Amino acid sequence: MSVTTGVISERSSRFLEEGETVRRVYLAQGGIKPWAQVGFFVAGLVLVRVVAMAAGADGNLGLFGGVLGGVLGAAVAAALTTRRVVAVTDRAVLLLSYGRFGAVKPNSVVARLPKGTRIGELSGTWAKTEIAGEKLWIHKKWHGDAAAFEPRIG
């Protein structure tokens, strides 16, 4: 287990039953599609820059406005995104929620699912799946971890 998954496992442990142990974890996100986040950033960047330039702002102020618009677009995208930890234990699959901004610190249980819960095939940069009725995307970075425990829960 890498340092990242070890830290996430440790932070998820308060949601486990007594004697339950985490075997694998991975991160997922819901809400808007991951590629839409890039669109929000670009739209904010372009729109604010265009408005600033149309209002007669000089080049540097327009550039600053564009960057500010991009940051604002990224913040809106983050607000529309749900962040999840999927913790596979020796007894169940836990879907945990954590804050939209900041570190991966689970704060509530979205669902506790039976050990046989299927995750689905993971492929591409952002694999789309559904867990507990929620559409989620899992980044390629986490596919290895998810594939490693798929046979155990499937």
C-alpha cells in the first residue's frame, strides 16, 4: 500500500465496524464530468478576459481578469463535483464522502454495500461507473487499485 492509500485508509478507519480492516481504497468523483472542469476553467478565463478588454481595460488588467476568471470557473466546477473514497474492507464496500475543497478526509458514509458489490470495467483516463446509484468517475491513477480488488468483491 502506498503512502497515499495508507493515509486514506487511516482517515477512513473511523467509519469501520469493530475489527473491520481496510484492504484497498481508491478515489472517485461524481457530479459534473471530469472533462467539464477544464471547460469551466477555460470559459471563465476567456469570458472575463473578453469582458475586461471590451470594457477598455489595458492588456495587463485584461490578463489579470482572465486568470481571475479561470480561477472562478475552476471554483464553480469544484463546487459542482462530489468527491468520494471507496474503501473495500474484509466485510463490505464503503462509499465515503469528503469535502469539495482541501485534503482527502472522509466526513460521512454515503453507503455501506455488501462485499460482492461490482465496480465494473475500468478503462480510459476517467472510467465511468455507478456505485450505490451514483455515477462516479475513477481516474486512471486508481484503476490499478480498483482492478486489484475487483476479484475479491465480484
